[in-house]
Amino acid sequence: MPTNTPEFAKETGTDGSFQRQTSAFRNWVTADGSSEFPAEAGRYHLYACAACPWAHRAIIIRELKGLHDAIGLTLVDPLRDERGWRFGDGSPKTGDVDPLHGWTYLAEAYIASDPGFDARVTVPVIWDTKTGRIVNNESSEVIRMLNSAFDAFAANPDVDFYPGELRAEIDAVNA
């Protein structure tokens, strides 16, 4: 029987509007190795969902930069329920099987990264296979890292989706 209770209460304002939560993981992969997460081919994995516009742009940047060999990709089921994003059975309809851990839900990556995590699980996620934790789950930051941090491993390193002369305009649209 339907109720008037929102399925995702933590992301629904008192007026019923969508309230985007603050991303929980905000570390950076750097090309020069100046962060805890230096860019390395094969070290990072992108968890995403083609049905999510925030995650979809990360999938597109990975594709256009030619990062297939450097960064793995797993697509979750395009339908999300109250338990969050689920890994599928490998069919186009349900999404991919998690190739790294065999997880059932992406929430398992969040709990592995922060056992006290208690918010909505979001995509995209950059996962560090070396440390076994999430690096970042803020889509605007994920696409900036994919745009420049991995250029040494990209098939199309000269393609720039965040050019200096357009950054203010891009940031305004993204806000």
C-alpha cells in the first residue's frame, strides 16, 4: 500500500524538494603525486551508473579521454531502491557484477571506507584498489581528476574539458 513517506527521506526537503547532500569523500588523485593518491594506471576504479546524470558525465569523460586501460569501470543497476545502488548480474539491464570484491551493493564500498558512514550512497565513485577505500564521490571533482590527473595514461591527453578560459563559466553552471 503506498504511503506519503518519501522513499529517500534524507534527501527530501520539508516542501518535498530534492536536497542534494554534501559528498562525503573529497580526496584528490594528482598527476604529480603530491597527494596521498598519485595517478597510476590500473590503481583506480570508477563505479558509476549510466542512469545518473552526475555519474554519466564521469563515464563520458573517461571514454573521451581514452582512459579505458588506466581506470576500470563498473556500472551499477540503473534502478536504485531504498538500499541504494546494487550491482547486477552482468546484463545490460541490471548492471555489472562487482569485479573487485563481489559486493552486492555499492554501500559496501562506503562502509569499507568509513564504517560509520550513514548517508545516501552516491555515484560516481573513484575507488583506490591499493588502499581499499573511496577517494572521491563528488562528481564535479571526479570529472576534473579524470580530465587532467591521468593524462600520462590517456589515449587523448590533449583533450581538455576544463580549459582555463572557460572555468568560471563551467563552475557557474555546475554550482
